[in-house]
Amino acid sequence: MKIYNYILKPLDLKYNIKELNIEDICFLDIETTGLSREHNIIYLIGLVYYDKENKGWNLVQYFADKKDEEKNILQEFSNFINNFKIVITFNGQSFDMPFIEYRLNKYRFKNNLKNLKSMDIYRKIKKENPYLQLENLKLKTIEKSLGIFRNDRYTGKDCIKFYYQYLNTKDESLLERILKHNYDDLYYLVPIMKIFDIIEDTKSIYLKIENKDVKIKIQDMGLQGDMFEISCESSIREKNIIYYTDGYNFQWIDNKLKIKFESKKGKITPTKQCVFIDSPKCFFENNLKDLSSYVVPENIILLQVENKFIMDNIKPIISEIISSSIYSNRVGGK
């Protein structure tokens, strides 16, 4: 077994959620000889973690220099993982985690992973995918959307071939390729967390209400019958505001907002389904226009194309409905 330790150049983890303390988390990625956890082995386990003593990010790799050393790297990993509370992976809940747990059980090692919370970046992004304009959810696609471009010529499948060749030849150049592939996958998992800041910003609307700065966060939305429904939460609590008018309904109770307005389904291209508002001037005071990249008639504002929300259109609509409803409620209440 070989262990490789690296001190990484400064990495910035700005993604800020309550359960994330950088000293409690580690990023995990494994390399295996195949997809079967029963018949294949783990030959490389990589981790990125924050070293509170050195106040910086470190990367460690446990490598099985011989095929029968899988149990050694698993033992080292299992002991080391006790230092953390949360393990972060990319698609790890489907592959890495169950693979490791199966192999730990095979050697009758204590499964310390069960003591940790698991955060799968892929699954969290998949849940938010309608708000993002990504072609797919491949790691490289997400990296490119964040301005991360790396020159990784080899895949995990290539590394399996390199590993078997290395076992026979001990060619250091093959080992370097394997280690670099795993290193790069791990190294860039940290900046990928910025995607959640983008999601947060995409789903947030900032308004000035009675001289107060108010954040409105979209929680859920979609077409229900012929009504497009949006649920939001606000940074302030309002007394009951319930406003109904031609075209839309609005409720603001405590910090929960519900918006409903008429919409229609159709096709924006011969193959793409869409949801849209027809003649928005009928129920919006401001002259809202379609801001999407599609060419549409003046009376149309797109809300959704296939499974993607058109946020450049939806957020101004939400702002308009909130502002108009609050104003009408104040005037009507006088």
C-alpha cells in the first residue's frame, strides 16, 4: 500500500449552508477495477479535507500497490474517516458509498461511514436542474458552466487498464496517470460547490418593500391544470395578504407566499413543449416582455421550455405580482 499526501493551493469554499462546517467535511472519490462491488475491488481511495492546524486543504490518496492490498487501504480509510461528520461525493450515493460499504463488510471491518451524513452533489444538482441551463449533469459539463477547464485525457475506464498494466510492470508513468485522474476529480469537487450559490441566486428575488430589503426565495413551481403555481418564502413575515384579480391569485401569510396565474401549453419548436402566458398586458400593469432567447410573438411570455424554467421571465413576473398585490391591498385597506 502507498499513501500520498498533498497540500493544496488555497481553495475557497463559499457555499454556505448551516450543516457545513469545513472542518467537519471531506470530499471522497474512489477508483475501482469495475462496476461490480461483489467481483471488483477498490484500488484507490482519495479524500480532500480541511486541516484546521495548517488552515488549508489537503488531499490524501490510499493506493493498493498490489491487488491484495484493498483491505489495507480500506482499513486506513475507515480509521481516517472518523475525523469527519459529512462526506461529500459526486454520484457517490449510487456508486462510491455502497461500493465501499460492501467491501468493508466483505473484510468484516467496522463500517464507520454509517456514522457520517452523506451529501451527493449530483443528486442535489439533479433536484435543482429545472432552474439551471445545463445540457446534462455530467461532471465536465458542470465544471465548464463554472469556468473550470481541466486537461484530463483519461477516464476511469482507462485507469482500470492502466492499473492492471501497472501491477505487471510497475511502470511509474502509469501510476502517475491513475493518481492524477483521481486527484483532478477530487480537487475540482471543492469549487464545484459554487453551483449551489448560483442556484440560490437564481431562485432568489430581492425587493424593496416599505423601505425594507426583502429576499423572496422560490421553493417550488410548476403547471397545475391551466394555472402556473409558485410557492415562495420571504425573509420577513407579513400579516395576511390575500389578493385576487383577473389572471392571478396572490397570498402572503406569515413568511409563505403562493402565486397562481393563468398559463397555457404549446410548442415553441416542432419538438419542444412549452408553458407560456398569453396577453400578459391584460393583468400586469408594467409592460413585461419575453426575455428568453426564443423568438415569440409580442403577446407571449415563456415560463418553461421542456423541463427548464425561463427564470429571466419568471422572476420579473413574481416581482410584478408581489408589488401590485401589496399596493392594491394597502390602497384597498385604507
